[in-house]
Amino acid sequence: MTNVTDSKSEIQYLVNENTRKTDSEKTSAAFMNREVVEKVRHFHKSFPEYQVTPLHNLDELSQQFGLRHIWVKDESYRFGLNAFKVLGGSYAVGNYLAERLNVDISELSFEQLRSKEVKEKLGDITFVTATDGNHGRGIAWAANQLGQKSVVYLPKGSSEIRLTNICKEGAEVSITDLNYDDTVRLASQQAKENGWVLVQDTAWDGYEEIPTWIMEGYLTIIDEAMEQIADAYNERPTHVFLQAGVGSFAGSMLGYLVGKFGDERPMTVILEPDKADCLYQSMRVGDGKPHAVTGALDTIMAGLACGEPSKTSWGILKDYAEVFVSCPDYAASRGMRILANPLGNDPRIVSGESGAAVGIGFVSFVVQNSRLIDMKNALNLDQDSKILIISTEGDTDPDHYRKVVWDGAYPSF
Ligand SMILES: Cc1ncc(COP(=O)(O)O)c(C=O)c1O
């Protein structure tokens, strides 16, 4: 096997000593139960755009890496929006409207929600949110489909193409001169001042219901993936690698695994950019509380550029995630190139900076770099390992994607 010696390896990891116990005091993941999964899947299946997204099997890559399986669930196919986020946004908007209509979401289809009668009953609503791009596009799409308005704020440095794509969904959209967390505060303040509905994918004290619905909405991904792996391979993963911004996506996936498998669940590894590693840093402080990192959060992993953990997901991650990793940008760029240049008959996967890239990039370093042997051992990565990685976006910034994949930006050496 190639021995990769990256001279600038600054990948950091921490093993969480608090896991592998499903003791009754831990209730943080209790809301991710089967009943909720069924409700969410039922709702998403009512969308005309709904299709199970592909699960790719990277056979040749797993042999190269000395692993049994590498599966990549490809969310770039989700609803034609190139990212997974619409699952959370649409379910949260659906739940909010169901509450206003005084019915349970299980009794509503998306078709009913966009009917003339429902629109007349509800009147005009404006949904507002802050986003790196993907969540805002999902909210704008959902609002547009329902004949409602949306206002979307992006943080400083966001790419024009992400703004344009949100604009195409009919939203009023602007790039602020604030970082992500301050943009969230701006959206919240605008909601209060204008009587708009804040649909934010992160929770804080006093703002928990909508972010919880968003996390529930993401459950469709992992439920599909577990079905696909069981149906095609009669297996389940031993490891799940989850990238995190505020942690809602990772908390949702992990909450599901805890509910389904309990102590027998796969080992879960949380990956963040080192410029915005609030979960890793919170784990490092070790007082059980979430901690913020501040500053420009300038990583190429735009979707993960968040400095403050979501309150709800932090509870799940600190209780159940086994390993926290802080990764430099070159881990993501290497992962993008690996997936774009498949070995043998493996499929080509277009995965953006915040997609599967950081997971694959990280695994590639751990299995190929003898200096990272301690990490490999801590992760128990060997020829019996069956790993699942979720590619949460495609090339949502195509110019930057080509800079990385064609021109080799952010080299690993
Ligand atoms: C493509 C992509 N992957 C992962 C994430 C991380 O999700 P979360 O902020 O819930 O941790 C995001 C967030 O925007 C994203 O856009």
C-alpha cells in the first residue's frame, strides 16, 4: 500500500470516553424513534420529486484502503437541488403549517399543503432563514412550492452562484457582511421585527421546536441508507462518518442509529473543518457544555463553517459520538478528487466541499499514512470495516469545484 507522508498533517482527533453506554439517564436521542421516522418518510414520499437517492459501493477503493466496504449515499440527487437540506426545511415548514391548521402532519400530504383551500386558510406567510446556501435553497424551494414568501441571508464571502440559485426559487436573498452565527442572529431579529417565521437549522435556548423538526426531516436519508445496505448486501455499517457544521445533520443520523441499534450501533466519527470546529473544541474542553469558536470561519467547507453548536444536536453528539475530528481544508479537497477519479469500475461521485469529501479524505489519510496509525487503531479500521459516508452535496459551487478537482487547489502535500 502507498505510504502517504503528508508533511502538514494537522488532523486532530479526540475519543469520547462517555459513549457505549445506553444508560437510562441519556434521553438526548429519544425523540428519534420509529414513529417519527415513519411520519417523516410518509411526508417526503408525498412529494412528486421524491426518489430514494443512490447508494454507491466503492469496491475498488475499499480494497485499495484495506477495508471491506465503502458505501457513499449520494444526496446530490435530492429533489434536483444538489443537496440534502430540503428534507429538513420542507418537514419543518410542513409541521409548522400543520400546527397552524390544527392537524397532525401524518394527515397531510405536500399536495394538500399547496392546495388553494389551505393557502386561503393560512394567508400570506414569510419564512426567513440564514444559510451557507443549501438550507436556504431548500427553504426557498419549499416556500415557493407552497405559494409563500421567503427571505434568505447568506454570510460574508458566500459565492454568487449560491445566491443566484436561491434567487431562482423566488426568495429575497442577500449576502451580509457577517459570519454565519451573526447572520443567524440577524435572521432571528428580522423575524421578530417583521412578524416572519424563522426556520433555522440550529437550536438555542427558547428556539428548539423548528430545529428539532429539521433534524427529524433528515431521518429520511439514514433510513433509506440502512434499507439499501440491508437489501443489497444483507449488512449494516461498522462505521459512519458524519461531517458537521452546527451538528444537526450528524445528530439526526446518530440519533437514528442509537434508536435502531442501541449498544450495537456503528462507531460514529464526527468531522469538522479546523477553522470551524466547535464540536471538537467543546469535546476538548470536556465540561459537557457546547462552546463556540469565533472569527471568519474561512474554510472551503462552506456548509460546515459554523462556530456555534446546535443545542439539541450537541446533547446527542456528546452522549453517543465516539470520535471527534478537526480537519484542514486539504482533507476535503483530497476527498473531492478521490471521488471524482474513481478506481476501476467504481462509480464517479461529484461531491462538493462539504459533501462526502472530508470523510473520504480523512479516511484516505488514516489508512495510508503510517504516522496516523494511532488514529487508525483508535477507529478500529481494518479489513472487516464497512463504512458509510453521506455525500450531502454535489458541486453546489461549480467554479470552485473545478478549481479543486481540475486545477488541484488545496493540495495535500
Ligand atoms: C452540504 C452540507 N453538508 C453538511 C452540513 C452540516 O449540517 P449541520 O450544520 O446540521 O451540521 C451542511 C450544512 O449546511 C451542508 O450544507
